[in-house]
Amino acid sequence: MEFFEPVLGPILTLLEPKSLCEIGIDKGRFSDHLMEFCSQQDCRYTGIDPSIDGDLLKQKNNAEFKLMKCSSIEALHEIEPQDIYIIDGDHNYFTVKEELKLIFRHKENRPVLFFHDTGWPFGRRDLYYKPDSIPQKERQPYSTVTGPWPGKSELVDIGFCANESNTHIALDNGGPKNGVLTAIEDGLSEQIVPKGYHLQTLPILFGCSILYPANSIPQKALKKLVELENGTTLLHPTLELMETNRMTLYLHLLASWEKFEKLHNSYEELMKGYKELMDQYGDLHDHSDKLLGAYKDLKNYKDSLEAQLKNNA
Ligand SMILES: C[S@@+](CC[C@H](N)C(=O)[O-])C[C@H]1O[C@@H](n2cnc3c(N)ncnc32)[C@H](O)[C@@H]1O
């Protein structure tokens, strides 16, 4: 999400929030930017992630920033309504829909929401960090060993996030109740999100969507968001192609890297075998030298015996 900072930073400033909640912190790369922003803007920061790193929790959880080591659904029940939500947690339909329900249960609040992973691959395909935390009937069948590949609907061995220990990826792409963007769109059509909200999406870097109440935000922020949407609309086909190209190259790079690692490992194995054979060859060579020496001694002895025989005859 941090790559969006140059675009989102000025918008955040123009929105003049007094509270901001980040869902999904991971290593805290984007959190650092957000915390700095909050310090400068006198805005309260709350971060939520069930797997927050212990050191991060110790360093950053203080009077200025609040960090919660739990799921978004647990935390959103507790925290007060926020001006901004940045949602980059569990990328699946059920979780995002629940997050929307919890955020918009505060009827008077009109927050602005930023979502990551609304493009390929998780815009239309669920990912579960912990499938058991999602009711079974709300879950798509998933794989833990294969991942999505640009332009293919079925998962493949060398696809995105394939074989990563904490990811479980829906077998199908698209269809009802599948993916982050589908959840937001359904949230709008089912009026979980109040009327007057507008959704716009940047189709790059896994996709970033902004959901905002056009009539309740500062005019300057609205102007910036409209400019961004106009630019994005104009460039949309090219941006989509670039994103597909980026992901294809990235996945080929990862696959080549994996292949290289496998080749490197078998090279190391071969070198180990070669060294063992060389050691054995050295031992045999020493042994052969000794045999040759013994043979020479025997031959000298035989020659001396023959000479004695000749003398005695
Ligand atoms: C893609 S990473 C977030 C990256 C981060 N926003 C950044 O820009 O660097 C997703 C994070 O969401 C967290 N997560 C998973 N399930 C969650 C949930 N139910 N609520 C909150 N966070 C969750 C994961 O532990 C993981 O650290």
C-alpha cells in the first residue's frame, strides 16, 4: 500500500481527518507513513492486525498511537467511529462485507474508506488468512498450493502466493460473493453503504479503491478525487495492461528464481558428491602408490634371490 502514498498522501491531508484506522499492518511499512501523517495533522491513529509483530507493538503502542492485536471484526466492535479507514486486512468477501457493516452501523458517521487489493487477483477472488474464522457457507473452496496467474481463471503451481503458508486462495475467479471489490459493490447496492457514496478504483499495484461521500468531504479533497478519477478513466486501458504486464513479469521472475534455487541446490549436491569422489580417488591413489612401492621391493628381493641362486650355481 505504501506505493500509493504519493497519490493518497495529499488526499488524506485535504480530508483533514481527526481519526484514522488502518486495518492490516503487516511489517508496518505503510503504517510508518500514516503515523507520521497523524502526528503532523493531530489525528488519532488506530492500527489493527491479528499478527502484529511483538517489537512493533512494543515500540509503537503508546499514548499517541493505538495498536490492536486482533481481527478487524473484533476491533471494529470496540473502537469509536473513525474519519478514515484504510482497509488492507483479510482480502475476502465475507470479511470486507462485515467490515462495511460494522463501519456503517454508526449512522451519522460519513468516513472515507481506502481499500487495497480491489484489482487483480483479489478484487474478484477470495483469499483467506484463516479460513476457519469464516463461516463455512460464506467461504469459497480454496487451494493452499496453487495461485492465480494473469489471464488464467484456474490456479497454477507457480501462481501468485502459491505455496505460501498463510494464504488460502479461492479456486474460482468471479461469481457471487467472491473478492474484495465484489463485497464493496454489493455493500453499495445493498445499501450497507449509505446513499451518496461514490466508488473509484485505481487498477494498478493490486488495485486501490476509494469510497467517499461526495457531499460530506472538503471541496478541495473532492476536487482532487475527481481529478484523480478523470485521469484514471483516461488511462484505464493502459493502466490495466501495465498491471497485467507487471504481474506476468513478476511471477515469471519468481518462477525463474525458484528454478534457479532448485538448480543451485542440485549443483551444490553434485559438487558435494564430486568432492567425496575426489577424496576417494586420493585415497585410492595413495593406496596404489603403496602397492607400487611394495611391488618394487618384492621385485628387488626377487632379483637379489635370483642373483644369489646364480652365484651359488
Ligand atoms: C497485505 S498485508 C497488509 C500490508 C500493509 N497494509 C502494507 O501496506 O504494508 C495484510 C495483513 O492483514 C492482516 N490480517 C489478516 N486477517 C486480518 C483481519 N481479519 N483483520 C485485520 N488484519 C488482518 C495480516 O496479518 C497481514 O499482516
